[in-house]
Amino acid sequence: MTFKLPTLPFANNALEPWYDENTVIIHHTKHHQAYTDNLNKAIEEAKLEVNSIEDLLINVNDVDPQFRTRIINHGGGYYNHNFFWESLAPNASSKASETLIAAIEKKWASFDAFKEEFSAKALGHFGSGWAWLVLNKDKELEIIDTHDQVCPLTLGYQPLLTIDVWEHAYYIKYQNRRAEWISAFWNLVNYERVEERLNTALSK
Ligand code: MN
């Protein structure tokens, strides 16, 4: 199985002014493309039979140790970026539904309290990685962070929303000001997609 770089679900400039066209193009056509190419190379060299990227990442500990780190890095990089792009939508195109707000408010004191905890996790992450809203094994909402390209699927979580806090995700526009990128991100969250993912994860 050969993976392909997915087409973005919006125009390169559709996330302006929160996420600039130049960053979107480089992030997608250089970084995401490189993970895709390196994943395909690693699969070919390891002679892996792959059914889906999800299965590969869930069962990555079964991969020959000689190739495992490459699959974690590039398979995670491929999946995490697919997931990231699909978590975003142009400004104001999507708001959290009452259903999603109710699910969030079961766990956090308010929707704002959830956003604050997620933002703090993203801001506090040391070095390269991701912050995630996930459903854990007990089907409870949880906020986690993962290092480098580790995917929540490998850790037994169902991912619902993510922000990329690698410097390549924000440095062109925001330089070292990660907090500004996180603040801008909230204008781009595709809440409809988050709710779809939650419903799918709850029904499993
Ligand atoms: Mn990235």
C-alpha cells in the first residue's frame, strides 16, 4: 500500500489571517509531503503489508524494531498531519454544537475552561509535538500531548482534535510566539468534524 499526500480541504489562503498561506503551502507540500514519502520508503524497505494507516499505528509495536522508529516518526507524521488539516476550517465556518458543548461541559467546568486547559497543554509542551483532545479507553474526554510524531492511536486513544506545535507549524508568521499561534488556532477549529469524530469513537 502506497500513501498519497491528501489534498487540503480548503484553499491555501482560506485560513488567513490566522494561518498564513505561505506556512500552509510549506507545511503541506514540504513537511507533510516528506513524511508521506519517508513513510512509503520505510514500508517498502520493511516489506510491510499495510491495510490502513490507523492499523499500522495502532499495532506499531509489532513492527520489526529495525524499522519501528521510522514508522512511528513518518507514519505518525503522515497521519497526524492528515488529522490536523481536517481539524481546521476557514474562519467562522463552524461553531461547536450544543451536543458537543454538553459533552465538553460534562468534563470541564465550561467550554472556556476546556479551551484554557487545551491551550495550556499546547503552550507547555516542551519541544516538538502536538496537543490533543482524545477519548480515552474509558470513553472519557482527556487532553494529552505527544512528542515528535507519536500518534494517540498508538497509545490507545481516539483522537478528536489536535494542534501542531512543532516550530515549522507557526514560525514563519509567529516566530517564537507559540501562544499567538494557539490563540489564532481557536478561530479555525472545525467543530463539526470534532463532533463527528466523537460520535464515531463513542459508537465503537
Ligand atoms: Mn507539522
